[in-house]
Amino acid sequence: MKANARMVQLVASILVTAIFLGAPERLKAQAPAGKGDGGPAPTAEQKFKNIKVLNGIPADQVIPSMQFIAASLGVECEFCHVEHAMDKDDKKEKVAARKMITMMMAINKANFDGDVEVTCYTCHRGAAHPVGTPILSAEAAPAAMHMHEEGGDMQSALPTAQKILANYLAAVGGADGLNKIKTRVQTGKIDAFGDKYPIELYSEGPDKRVSISHPKSGESVTAFNGVVGWLSMPHGFHPMTAAESQAASIDAQLYFPARLPQLYQTFQVRHGEAIDGKQTYLVSAKGKDLPEMRLYFDQQSGLLLRMIRYAETPLGKNPTQIDYADFRPVDGVKIPFRWTLARPNGRFTIQVEDVKQNIPLDEKLFVMPSGGEKH
């Protein structure tokens, strides 16, 4: 894959901030389009060739699972697969990968009731070959904190999740201020892989958003219209999977600070790490049919500085991290003018240069293209 195409693909995938880790188009192209008849979702072996150890999982989880392996080992697809013939078993690494997946599943079944606790990353830690011997360092490693050390007086002094979320809502302008904003148009630049190019983001309350970026290779669109999501790039059109749409729906929330307590039902508070010198509270959030999240709030301002989401795959969790900065007031609400999005295979930064709110938007922006997936 050429560098420019790789960059566009990765940026589009992170904009979704869902389960895709920059899936190579050549792999997606080998999967035939679904029937779209409303029947049961196809399984991996029904949609892909030569499936031997991931039998029975939903077909739309195959790509995220492969991406989890690639991120865990720090490799590209061709480490295991034959380029342009990915169903072939010509490489010994592919045979070894199947054995490792089988071993991992057996360990989890025997020791963790089938929950995915041991993963590829447990041993590989971003390296193609795991290291079995402890690495010696010139500096002594810090002592690990025992679980009980996180409790006690330090934890009891923490504010409640409800208090932190209320402070967050007040910091951005309050519910009344947010609800006055019906639309938002942001224009700026993406900085990715040393290249910069324009981007526009169109939002409409409560949960519609379309981003249109303009790399040299052609226009790239990532969209969610409150019901479904899709991606359009020079190669064609791809409807989001259910898991992708779940994550995209979070990014599309124009009133996210006000709706957060309704979207998620379970919250846990801990002390978070310092971000850009600011002390934070970490709020872990879980909700029905939504990706698990970790939210880092500035203890002083109450603003959200970092969001980390975890998308489940059969082999482990794919993380997405978004760091928010350069907060400015616009029409009575405070919004970040810069955010950095990161996945294990790369990151990029969006810097907003101009914001206009409550202006009419063309509703055609939020209509998914017809005709199904193209390649």
C-alpha cells in the first residue's frame, strides 16, 4: 500500500473511532457484499475464504480481529498473508498465528470462563516475537501498586461521578447553553504523517455529524446521520457495521456533556494521570450496547481532556484515544479547537480554524449514498 493511500485510509478509520484500525482495502475487497435481506448476519466462514479458527464469529468481526493482531505484533498484513491472495496458506506465520489463536482461546476457556483476558498483546507487546526473559534496565523499575492501595482514604476523598459530570456540563456552558446550538460547522486542517490538508465537520443536533477531508488522493467522508453511518473514499462507499456506528454515534453527540449520564448507566471514579500538567479525575463509563469508555476530566476546569474507548473483538479490545485541547468559548459554549486521535497504528491532529453555529445545513449531507458497497 502506498504511503499516501495508507495515510488517507488510516485517518478515515480513526475518524470513525470505532473498531477499524485502518483496515487494508485489499482485505475488505475480498469479502463479498452482504445480501441486505434483513436475515441473520453472515458468519466469518460464510463471507471469507479459508476460515479455520474464527469459525462462527460475525463476519464483520474478522477485520477488527486481524487489526488487533497487527497492532499487538506491530506488523502489517503481509507478515502472515500473501498480498492480493490473503486466503492462501503459503506463509508459515499464518499457520503459526492459527495455533496461537487456538492456544489463547483454550487458555481463556480453561482459566477465565471464556472471557478474553489473555490476548496476543499479553505476550507480544507490540513485537513480532514475544520476549520470555525479563529485560534489565539501568534504572530500577517502580514498585507495582497493589489493588488495595487504590482504596482507602485516597479513594474516599474523590468526588462522585455525578459531581464530576455536573461540573463538566457547567464548564462547557450548561444544558441551556448547549441546547441553543442547533448546528455547528467547523473548518480546519488535519496534520497526519507529516502532511496537512483541509477538513470540514458538519454537526446537527442531537446526533448527526459528517466530516469531509481533502487529502491529495481525493475527498474522504465519514458520516453518521443518527441512525446509520458510512465512509466514502476514492475507492467507493462502505456502510458502517453496527459496532462502528455505535462508536460514531458517540462522536456525533452535539450535546454530549448533557447526555452522558443518559447514554451510560455505570460510572466509577479514580484519580487519573496528569495530562499536559493538569491533574485529572478518571471516570470509567459502561452502558448498554455502547463501547466502554474512560474519561479524564481536568480537576480545576472540569473540562474533558481525554477520552479512551475500547471496542470488543473476539481476540481482545481495540482502543481509541482522543485528546482535547485549545478550548475556546463560541456563542456561550466552550469547545475544543484541537483534538488528537490515536490508535495503535497511528495518530493525527485536527486543528479547527473557524466555527460557525446555528447556520442552515443541507440535509443531503446526512443521506447515506445508495447502491450498496463499492470497490
